[in-house]
Amino acid sequence: MKKGIHPENYRVVAFKDMSNGDIFLMRSTVETKETIEVDGVEYPLAKVEISRTSHPYYTGKMKLVDSAGRIDKFMKKYAKYQKK
């Protein structure tokens, strides 16, 4: 590795998956304003929207998006504006 291009301020940070509440610890340089206590130790907290515990690729569970229902809802809402 090249010298002097990598950050020196690595520390243990708690990452919280906001979709399922899972918390995992990892070394990072991410800037945080919040902290959280895990097993009696206080860590900086970084909130993430998706992680390995909630991503469909890792869990094997795909979320079905009701696109047909959304289209029908749109058509009903704007039916009065259609040209005749």
C-alpha cells in the first residue's frame, strides 16, 4: 500500500440498520454526532438504511412492489383529465 494516503483515525463504530434495528460493530472513519451503548461500552453511532441483515440479496427474501395497484390508483385519480 502507498504510504500517507490512508486515514489514520480508524475507530470502532456501531452501525444500526434502521429497517430492522440490527446493530453491528466495525472499524471506520465515518463522522457521527450520536452515540449508542452496546454491551456496556459507548460507541459512535452511524445509521444505515440497509445492511447485510436486511438486503434481499443476503436474506433471500424479495419485497414485492404493488406496481399494478399503483397504476390503477393513478388512472382513477386522473381519469377526469383524459381527452375524449
